[in-house]
Amino acid sequence: MNKITQKSFFSFLALYLTSSFIFLTLAAYWFFTSQVSMEMNNNFYKMNHIADKVSSKIIHAHMSNTPFKLEEFPNASVALLDENYTLLDGKIESPIDPTQDFYNKDGSFTLISKRAVGHLDVAYVIVQSSQCNENIKVLKNRVAYAVIITAIFIIIISVVMSYIFLIPLRDKMKEIEEFVKDTTHELNTPITALMMSTSRLKNKQVYDEKTINNISISTKQLYDIYSSLSFLSFDNSSEKEESIDFCHVVKEDINYLRELLDKKQITVVEDLQECPINITKTKAKMLINNLLSNSIKYSTPKSTIYLYCSENSFSIKDEGIGIAKDKLKDIFKRFVRANSYAGGFGIGLNIVQSIAAEYNYQVKIDSTEGKGTTVTINFNK
């Protein structure tokens, strides 16, 4: 990862983890408090039930004049007190607070019931139990373990999701890095040629045709790079459509690239008929310039390029290196190059495709490796 990708990765990870942990904490707190409340309510009803049961037996023994024996209860202790809080029977686990009927103190709950008052001298039935607090401790540990396990799971998921989320960004950053490298390389060639040609002119002080041609070619290459980058980066919607003859634009572009054609000794065979279409002139030039530049770039020296223009279509055929079949499906994608035979950004055909899509033109490519490529544009919508 580069610095930008790393920053995005950790930013997304931090945001995801923070929001997830906040939600997890709130969920755990809500669950714990609800379970504690439920446990305390259950504990109260259980202790109240024990007090009622003992009181009922005391009343029954008193009314029937039968012996009374205090029953033992699991997880609870029961004590019987008189009006002076003197222990009559049972066992008291912790000191009694006569000011409260039900309270939690010293790790256990205490319930004071007066239902048996007046029977067998029993004034108070005391029920004490620490089971509720023990259950709450167990619940607290379980919730803590669940939170830790869930947090670990969330961290793993967040790392995986962050990585998956950043795959498109990483790929795009890689494309941009490659694009910058290609741009540097593409600009370096004409700039170096310009510098060498200018230096040669200064040294010779003679303006020979070869040097002038080199300057012209390099200048046009720089302008084409600028035009392509401007088309990708800026909004060109302000330019109005007009009816133009596409074959006239083709002829202009042939003349524009004549020096490069002559340098590679490429012959151009033209069969150009009138082809009126409605399009902005800039985009018409971008269409033909990218196609013809590609044909020149990937054609071998002393080969031939064929240009055909009819009323509703245009096609360009070269005898260049061709495109592999497995690359044809991706050839219109931005920054994708079919091979490294010549320099380039991988944006020429993407520009052609985007203009064609805007005007509902159909673009078709037929290519055979080692034999050449034919690109056809059908202007019928």
C-alpha cells in the first residue's frame, strides 16, 4: 500500500471500529441491565413466595394447634423473629434493617414479611438469599466474554471489509501511478526531441528540413497529449454541435500527421466520400486523431494505412502488430494498453468509445496479431 491507500485503510477501519464498538457497548449495556432487572424481579418473587409459604404454614399450625417445623429452602435462609426482633427459629445471614422491607446489602437480598404477625409469636418472617448477586456476577462474566469475542470478530471482519473496500481504490491508485509514469515517459520523448533539435539549430545556425520536421512532430505530440488530458479532465459541453463533413476532418488530420507518416514511411490509401454528421468539431477531431495516431503508432515502417469514409460510416485499417484476442474485450477501458510495443496512456480508444457512446455511434474492432487492426464507426443511431 502507498501512503494514500494506507491512510484510507486506517481511516475506514477506525470509523468502522468506532461505530461498531459504540453499538456493541450500547447493546451489551442494554442487554445486561435488562437481564439484571429480570433477575432481580425473579429473585423478589421467589423470596416473596418463600415468605408466603412459611407464613401460611405458621398460620395453619397456630389455627390447627399442631406443631410447626421451619422448612429449609435451597439457595435461601429463613428466620422467624418476634416483635423485639429476637430470633425464634432459623438463621440470619446478615444484620437486619427494620426500616426496609426489601433491600440488597452485604452481597445478599433481604425480605421482611409481616404476613404471619400474631401467630405463634412470630412478628417477622425474614428471607435472605445471595443467589441473585451470584447470578448477576455470572451474567456479568458471560456478557464480558461475549463482548470480547464479538469485538475480536468485529475487528477481523472490519479488517477484511476494509481490505475489500480498498481493492478498487488500490487498483485505481495503481492505474493513476502507471498513468503518471506513462505521462512522464510520453512527455519526455517529444521534449527531449525539441531540446535536441533546438540545440542542433543553435549549433549549426542552419534551419535544415529534418530538424524543423522533428520540432513540428514533437510539438504536435505535446499538443495531442494536452488535448487528450484536457478532454478527460475538463467539461467540453459548452461547445455546440454542428453539421460537418467527417471526411473533411479526416483529410485535415492526415495533413496534420503527415510529417509523422513520412517519418515512418507509411502510405495512406484514401477512399473518402461525403459523410455529414452532427457533432462538435473538437470531438470529431478527437475521434479521427486518436484512431489515426494509434494506427501510425502500432504500424511497422513502410506499411500501409487504409481509410474508408462513406455516407454513414468510417473505418481505418492498418498493417500493424494487431491486438491479441484476449485483450479485445478490455481495449476500450481507460489506462488499458494491449501491448508495450509503443508508448501511450491507454486512453485513446477510451476517448473514442466515450464520444461514440455520447452520440450513440457503434464502434467495432477487428484485429489479428501480426496482421493488423480495423476499426469501424457506424454513425447510424
